[in-house]
Amino acid sequence: MKQPHRFKKKLIATAVASSALMGMSTGAMAQDGPVLEEVLVTGIRGSLTRAMDIKRDSSGVVDAISAEDIGKFPDTNLAESLQRITGVSISRSNGEGSMITVRGFGENYNMVTLNGRTMPAAAAPAGGAASGRGFDFAQLASESVSGVEVYKTSKANIASGGIGATVNINTARPLDNPGLNVSVGVKAMHDTTVMEGDDITPEVSGIFSWTDDNEMFGVGLSLSRQERHSGTVGAYVSGWSTREWVEPGTPGAMQISQVDGQRDITNAPAVGQLYGTPNDIRYTVSNHERVRTNGQLVLQFAPNDRLTATADYTYAENEQYQQRSELSLWYNQDANRVVFDTEHEVATPIIYSEFISDTSGKDTSNANQERHQVSKLESFGLNLDYQVTDSFNVTLDVHNSEARSLPNAPWGGSWINAGMGSRVVGAQATDYSRDLPIMTVQQISDCGDAMNCNNQHDIEDVGSQMFQIEYSLQETDTTQVRLDGTWEFDNGSIQFGIEDRVLESRAAHSQAQNAMGDWALAFPGDIPNEYLSPKDFTGQFNDYPTTSPDLGPAYNTAWAGSPEQIGRWGAEEYGFEFGPNPNMQTDRTVKEEIQAVYAQIGLEGNLGGMPTYLLLGARYEQTDVTSTAMMAVPEAIVWTGSNDFRREYSDESLPVSDTASYDHLLPSVDFSMDIRDDLVARFSYSKTIGRATYNHLSAAVGVDRPSRPTTPGLVSATASAGNPGLIPLESDNIDVSLEWYYDESSYASIGLFEKRVDNFIGTVPIDQTHFDLRDPTAGPRANAARAAVEELGLDVTEGRLFTMMVAQEQDLNFEDLDQDAVEIGNEFTANENDPFYVFATQTPVNNESAKIYGAEFALQHFFGETGFGVQTNYTIVRGDVGYDMTGEPGLVQFALEGLSDTANFSLLYENFGLSARLAYNWRDKYLANANRGGANPDWVEAYSQIDLNVSYDITDNFQVMFEGLNITEENSRRHARSPHQLWNLEQLGARYLIGARYTF
């Protein structure tokens, strides 16, 4: 139901509201009165005008995007269109829009619907098990989309789960566009980042829509296929070790070796100040291929004016391939030179150097990887809309939808990794002071056994180390049945309905890891030379310097090859099976059965001579959760040398299961007032929920590999567990806004919002034993070895402890043993005298509350009939729980993630057949993860992007177009507690498309 005078003012709003808001509206009243003629505006201005009308005539806070015409959605990617909406920001994958954040709530807490139907999501990662609910918009091509609405305030008739927002995607219906409509488009894409592959890739789309002369039958068909080849160059650090500074030489101090009796530390932190040291530094070069195929078939039958039946089938497939090479240096936390930066709260080495000693060897590492994954979405739905009387309408909607993210490699897995290395490094260092850290090798010593002794890193110095295959899938099914009724009466309407929804999501993951040569590189030169070729890394960094003023040029000696070829060779050479591990380390399923009933009443009235609209509603939901898992059972944790551990698993899995139930009453209130014909004030209140991610609801327990065993009683043994009894986040939401519609296609608005959220999920460590696992580093054998090392007057290091245990077990002289040689082929398995591991089991619980608040500003203005216009918005998002940068090291923190200011600014022109848009999008720095790699924050640095769209109508039916994305070639970067603590850097580039579309 909408306000009558608005519908009389804008005839177009009636058509938009009845079709674009299908399945989501509150039910419009039949309108009486004169029909006013209005010229239908098309193109960019028409699209923005229709979106403005949806915003104006909706109850609550709604923003929309409308297609310019059939097959002409504003952006190639739906996510990249959504980022133009006030309060919406996106994450990118390989530079392409992927998932959304709305008012600080990420992809797991936003509901996505297709024509009002809840869509399942599946996105399995390259390594590890899938966990999230987030919908990846990169699956859907935009050509068949007629519009998108973002509901920032909830209503009783909207399915629960979108605590940030509900995003509804509308697709074309043939009866909405009677007659014959055909549109065919072709595009050619050039991605400037391509290193291997085709410079130009095709995109083809077609839309067909037909109705008979009586508009009784309708058929709609849309098809599209898009290919993209691209590349990325980047760098990352796998972890940062954070601790408090103590003076060198005292227990717990930073390990730093003396050179000529001097400890080379510059600008040391103050005692008690936090500092971080890197695990490694890695350069990456990747080549990507993506093929996206979409199709939708719609059949409609309207035998009379009262009944319309619609059956539709939607198919989306996104096939991805990635080939990646890595060059890395690893650090053993045993430095010989450190230069600190102490300007930030957490001190960080800007120069970090290690050299080979009797306790630590250095090696360069080359990894060659491939990823093959395919995502599929299939949805079949049936909708029956029956106008029982002039005032009473009933709608039945049924759909079954399936999302799959599956391994797609010819060898049966998702991800493959062939690890190689060369222990030729005598000294290594990295300059972390720059955006791109500069890794250097300052000394090469390749005169070990069987090495080519020429102080060069040759192909003969490279040896195989290990081979991995990951298998990861996520499958999510949704079946939803809705029965909705609307009864209209004078100055109001009542809407009611019932819903039954069943969602079931399964995630499975396994890893097969096999030794090839040896971690200590006992067999350099074992890989056939014809399998390897030199790989240039630093030459690909066009946007960053690759020379350090202090250290010199970046290290660039790397060897690359096909991981599949190397893996098949290694399987034959070293005797292991080539293929995924059939025993899943993770295999969990979460099933949610939701029954809901709702009712809402809309009333039109008058207050002080000003038209008002009030919508009151309530939704009651009952949810039953069943969590099951086939849990991999570890039988032992084997100490394989120094700080390496191996988990040995049983061939059989243990089934576990748990259930839970909860219910919610979700009220909502929307009130709006027309202060003037062009000025609208709104107030909204609603209670919404957001369900926990699937990994948090798991019934399984997983144990991690322990950390370094140097100090008795301080070995870190950790595990993780789920909690099927978690209840959803609950948010009380308040919105107030003022909207000024001062011209036919122009408006300005300001809105304030607040969300008070309870039941945020925190993580607490619970000390538990698991699977009767014992600790070989803490029993009588290990204690005797520690005592023996100390009697020799030596510090207890991992290597010395392990070597002493070998010496005592085999009755050898410790001082005669070579530590590196000892680690090869030696290992210790716990016995009955060793103590049980006590795992600090990280368990999710509902134990946090927070407040999120902010403001949204928007302006859309067209300068008369000049053809010029602007569209701009700015969003402020704040929260009352931030990250404590100086919080206790290793302690898991709760902090609000995803909060950031965002801004958009677009210059528009449309006249004489020419349409153009130059769009600027900016997102400020935000916290993506409060607990990454050793309980450190993951900050995504501020990012901006400029896009350009130009089209020209050669005839009324034939249009040519040009599109440029990220035309200034901005890059992305993430860091930990200090800007010098790099997590990830990606050098991105521009994409350009040229195409044509013919419509008849």
C-alpha cells in the first residue's frame, strides 16, 4: 500500500511498485481518480528516476537500482552496482566485486533474495572448510536483472536473517513487457593485468521475451556467457608474532645473535611495549581464468485478469582457475640485526635480518599452485497470484534452490601445491618500511653435500619438499513455501502470511600432504630440470620500488613448474598416492527448519493536514537446528623435528550430532509523513536477527598442531570447537530520515540510524583434553633431554632439545651430531608416560553486545534539460567496540568488523543519444578480521576506484558502448597492528570493455 497522492503524481510509480517490488511490497491499494499522462524517461536518467520513485514510495528505508532498459543494467557486475548505494560497500576478489557489507554488517549478516525468494550461498575456499553464509554476487551476470532493492529496515513480510539489510534481485517477467522483445549484446574485454592467456576475452548475452496478443501466455529467456583472463602480483606475510619487549638476555627476550659480541638492535622498544616480528615474506604471481554462464527461463500464464501463474528456472555457473607461484623467505625468530619503527603503538622491525648459525638454517622456498573451483546456483520456482476479489489477493510461492561450490580439477581436488626449496642462504633480510617489503638474500652458501658449489642459486640447488592436495566443497539447499494474503480496505490494508523454509548446508574438506625430497633439502637437484623454468617476480611490480636503500635490490631467484607434473613425478619417485585424501578432516552439515507466521497492517491518515502512512507488523519464527559431523579422529601428534609436528588420523571418522531450538518475535514499525508534497519524513523501528555462521554451529572438534616446545609447560596446544546451541544476533534498529524530492529526477536526503545488537559471538578458550592425545615434548624423555642440554651450559632451543632426545635414545654423543642431519628421518611419538595434551579449545559463545550507529547523506541532481547530472552520497558508520591495538598478545579479542565510512560521486551526461557516467567510489580503512594469524587484527586499508561508462545510440535499436573499470589502477593492501606489518598486497589493474547491443 502506498500513499494515494504520490501515485496520482507519478504514474510510473504504479508500474514500478507492482513489478519491481513483486513479493516484497506491503500490498498497494487500488487507486481511484484521474490518470495523468507522463512522458516515460529512459536511459540513465530514467533509471535513476525509477530508483528514486521506489525509494520515495516504499515504506521504511529502501534504496534501489533500476535497469535503463532490457539487458542494460548499469554495471557488468551486480556487486559493483550495489556499491553505489548509500551505506553499501563491497569486497573484491581479483579486483572484481564479490560480497557486500551494509552499515557495517558483512556478507554473513545480509539476506539475499531473488524475486523475493531466499537464495542459498556456497563459497568454498582454496584451502580449509567453507564456513560462511555470504552470497557471492560475482555468480550473476547483470543482463537479465531488471532491478535491485536494498531494504535497510525490515518488515514483517521479509524473511529473517538480514540484520544489515535484505537485498532483493528482480529479473524480467514477459507479462510485464507485452509483445516481442529481443536484445542481443556482445562485448570484448581487455584486462591490463593479463600475463598469460588471452588479451581479449568475449562476453555474449541475449534476452528474448514474448507474449501472445491476448497477453495470456508469456515466455522469457535470457542467456549470457562471459570469459575473463587476468593476473595479479602481490606479497604477503603468513603471520606476525606479537609479544612484550624485555631486555635482551633475559627470559622471554627476542632471540638475537651476537656479531663480534654486539647485539645489533637499533631503536629498541621500551620495556613492556608490544612489538611484532614476521614469520616470513612471500611474493606471488598468479594467472586467473573465469568463465561465467547464466541462464533463466520464465513461463507465465494468465487465463484471466485475476490469476497469474509464473514458473521460472535460474541457472548460474562461475568456473574459476588460478595458477600461482610463490617465492618466500622464512624466519626462525633468531635475528642478527633489527631496526625498529616505534612511531606506532606496536613496534615493528623495518629492517629484519637473520644469518645461518648452528641452530638455524635458512632456505628459499618456491611454491607452485593451482586452484580449480566451480560455483553453481540452480533455482526452480512456481508462483500463483490470485485476485480473489477486488480487495483480496492471495499468493502462493514455492521454490527449491541449490548452491554448489565444488572441486573442478581433472585430478579431483580444489587446490594443489608443489613445494620446493633451496638451503643455499647464508644470510637473509627484509625491508618492511615500504608498502611492498623488499626481501633480500645477502649471502649464498651452496657448498653443502650434492650442491652445485658456485655461490649461485642454480636449478641444481632446488630440491622438492612436499606436495599437497586440498579438497573443499560447500553445498547449500533451500526449500521455501510461502502463502501470502492481502486485504485492502478504505485507507488501509492488512497483509498476512505463513512460511516454511528448510536450509541445509554441508561443508567438506580434506588435505593430503606428502613428503617428496625432505624439509631439510637432503636431495637438491632431484626434480628433473625440464620440469622447471626461471620465474621473474620483482619485474612484475610496476607500481612499487623493488630496491631497498639499506639492503639493495629485491631477491628474485625462483624456479617454477607445473604443480601437477611435479606432483605426479613425486608420487612415482617417493611412493605416495596422487589424488585427494578420501578421508575428510572436516565434514559437517547444519540444517535449519524455520516456520514463520506474520501479519502487518498499513493505515493512511492525516496529521495536522499532512498525509501520513503507518505500517505495523510482527513476525514470529520458530527455528530448529540440527548439526551433524563426521569427525576426523587424530590418533597421535608426532614430533618430527625442531618445531614441526604431524597429526596422524584414523582411517575411520566418528559421527557426532547435536540439536537446538529457538524462537523470535520480530516487531516492526514504519511511519512516514509528507510534510509537503516534496518533503517526506520517516521513522522506523524493527527487530532483526542474524544467524551464526556454519563453522560456529559445527558439532565437531578439531585439534591444531602444537607450537614450539622450548619451555616445559608452555607448549601451546590449541583446538577449536563449534557450538550448535548458539542463538542468533538480535538487533533493535531505529532509523529517522528526511527526503526532499525537489524536482522530477532530483532529490536530497539525510538519514540517521542506530543498531543495538546483542548475542554477538565471542570466543573463549576452554581447557580440555581431546582424543587421549599425549605430548611427546613434555614427558620424562623430553625433561631428561632439557636437563642434559642445560648441564652443557647451552640454552634450550628446539633443535638442541630434539637432537639431545635423539642422542639419548640412540646412545650417541650430542656434540658429535649435526642438528640438521638429526631432523631428517627422526621423529618422536608419545608413549603412555607422556602427559595428555591440554588443549586451549577456542569455543564460540554468545557473550557480546555492541551499538552501531551512523548517518547517510545522498544527493541526486539533474541540471534541467542540459543532460548533465550528479549523484553522490556519503555514509558514516561508527561502533562502540573497537580493536585494542595494545591488547594482550595472543588473546582473542571481540571487535566490530566491517565498519567504515564510504562515499560515491558520479558525473552524468545524457543527451543526443550519448550517455556517460564517471563514477568515483571510496571506502575508508576497516577491520576485516579481529583475530587473524596469532590473534592479530586484519586492517584493510582505504581504497578508491574510478569507473567510466560511455554509450552511444547509433539508431533507436543499436547501441555501442565502452566501459573502463579501475581506470587509475588502484591497488589493495592489508596490515596487522602497524602499517609496517603487511598481511597482503595486491597490484591490480584496469579492465576495459567495448561492445554493442541490438534491441528489437
